[in-house]
Amino acid sequence: MALGKYLMELDAKSLIEIIDDPKNWGKEYQDRAEDELADRNLHPDEIKALAIEVNEGIAYRMIMDEGITKEEVAMHKSKFLDKEEIRHIYIEQLDKYIKYKDQFRFDVWSYAIGGIG
């Protein structure tokens, strides 16, 4: 009963994260979270928007954990989005990660040009 009460207190975004996160809390949590989300009768467009937001976070965390040292990043699966949508999210998040990493690189050309003047 405590699990049901806990899930009732969560917002829809948190429920979707429990369902889609590969590091979830177990099958029982996923099943109960799915039931709770279904009971809320949310509009499919709202669920999809929340699923995109949640999966962007999951993808970014997975990329950060793996880094870009591997040739191919393992993608997680979503119960709300298809494989192509997840792939697109990973591409966007990988681009975000690369831009984040680039801000810490030493720009030799800026240093050289700055030293000329």
C-alpha cells in the first residue's frame, strides 16, 4: 500500500521517468507507475511532451556516463516514444554534450592571434 500512495503523490513527469529510465526501481515500480499514469487520464499529447522531456534527460545522463570515447552510444528504450524519436533525442543530446565539452578546450588560435596584437 505504501508504494501506491508514494506513486499517487508523484507528478506525471516523475511517473514517466520511473517507467522509461533504464536504471528504474524494478518491474513492480514500473507496472504500478504505468497504472497510476493511466488512471490520471492525461491527454496523449501531454504525455508525449513529458516523455520527450524525460527522455532528453535520460539520454544526456547516459551520454555523460559513457562519454564519447565509444564509437556507438547504447540507446535506452521508451514505452512512450519510438526508436526513431529516441535516436533523434540522442543526436540532440550528443550535440549538447559536445558543445559543453568544447567550452573547456584551449583555443590555440585565439591565444596566438591575441599574442600578435
